[in-house]
Amino acid sequence: MAERDESRHWGLPPQPPDDLIPPGDGRPVDAAQRTAILDWTVGQYVVTGWRVESRTPTQAVLVRGHPVNHVLHAVLTVFTCLLWGIVWIALAVGNRVERVVLTVDRDGQVQAVQGPG
């Protein structure tokens, strides 16, 4: 079974614009600039369909997809004499929840790590 291509794009965070990029002279980036870099990066992910699950000034957890409501589908399956079970199985097999953790280090670089799905 082939994986969807868009699920592989979580790993490389987009590069922030030049006015947010630190000078690269070895000095650590201040907290306000780290937050601005993370804000910009989170905004880029949100535009592509991710939503923010939690956020601190230097770290954000983003999630894409929704879990299946098994209680609702069980009730629908009982009331439709098991016919809804076909839909339920298809949703449970095809459902995918993805998480990515974005962290800005003291040099202003954004690191993306896949979280538990």
C-alpha cells in the first residue's frame, strides 16, 4: 500500500523570510526573535491544513487528521443492522492522525520531529 505523498512533507520546515533569519555570527538569538521565527513557521503549517495542539514560546505541537468516533459508529452500525459497519471499517482503516513537534533552538533554527500519531 503506497503512502500518501503529503504525509511525508512534515519533516522539512519551511525557511523563514530573510528579516527573521539570524545573522549567523555565533551569537544566540533572543527570545522575541525565536518566538517570531516559530510563529512564522507555525503559520506556514496551518495554511497547509495542520492545527496547533499545544504551544510554548519555543515549541509547538501540530496535528493533522481527526480520530474516528468509534462510539458514534457503533451506535450507527447497530441501528442500521450492521450496514454502517462497512463505512466504519473503511474510516478506521483509512484514518490517519499525524503530529509534528517544531522547536526553535538558540541559534534560531527550526527543528521538526514527528510525534506519536
